[in-house]
Amino acid sequence: MRPKFRVPFLCTRNSDRSILAEYFLRSMGGDRFEVYSGGEAPAGEVHPFVLKILRENFKIDAAGAVSKSWHDFTDIHFDFVITVCDDARERSPVFPGTPVTAHWSIPDPMAFEGSDEDKYQEFVQTAFQVKRRIELLNCLPIEKLDHLQREVGTRQIQEDARHEHDKQEPH
């Protein structure tokens, strides 16, 4: 049996998008992945909307989720390193080895301005965007791909998800 693929999801605060990615992959990835998430400046807590959405919309228990620093695991050899916010892409540390790197630009739901209900709905939309990317990652036959094919496939997820989203949006 092959060892699990190690993957961290990185975001500045590690309070929403990276936590969503971590828990979706933990839920969907089975024994294929060892999953982490972290941020440059951790918020100190996971956003309550994230915990509620994972629990109520997806039946995922993330009660143990913690906002943590990516510096806690900069010595780990990862197979993949995925940033989910633009700031993290710019400031992500260099990890040992030659991990597959990808950037999945997902808008920050915290930046949305509106009523509490509108903000909550923005978090729900973000969760579905993250979930779709995780589904695409989980479908990649990464065990059968070489490093370059893994890199191309992982980076292509951003474009595939964006293309799917554009087809769903009214023009």
C-alpha cells in the first residue's frame, strides 16, 4: 500500500477556505491523503459559519478544527501544496522536496459586505466552490501520474472549476 499523499491547504488566516478544503478532503479522500491547513497569520479561531456549514450542509464534524500557522509544519515533506487565497500564494513558505504546487484562487467570504444572512450565503457559496475543487482533486488518478502530470492536473482544477462556475452564471 502506498503511503498517503500529504497536502496542506494554505490561506492567510486559516479560518475559512483552507479549513473547508482540509475537512472536505478528509471527508472525501479516504485513506489516500494526510491533510493539513495553515495560515501565515492564523485568526486564532475557525469562522463559526464554516463550522455550521460543514455540520449542517455537508454532515461533516469539524468541531476539532483549529486555526493554525503554516510555520508549524514547514519541515514536512509534502506531495502537494495548495494555496486557496492570493495573499498566501505570494507569501507561502518553501517546503522541503519538490511538492506539486497549485493555486486555487477562491474569493474571501470575509470580504463580502452585507447582512448577516447575505454573508452566510456567501460562505455557503464559497463552501460549494471549495468542495468542487476537492472533488476534482479526489478524482485525479494521482497514484498513476508522474510528478509533472500531477502538477498539471492539480493546477487545471482551478480552470475546470472556474469554467463550470461560468457556465452556471447567467450572462
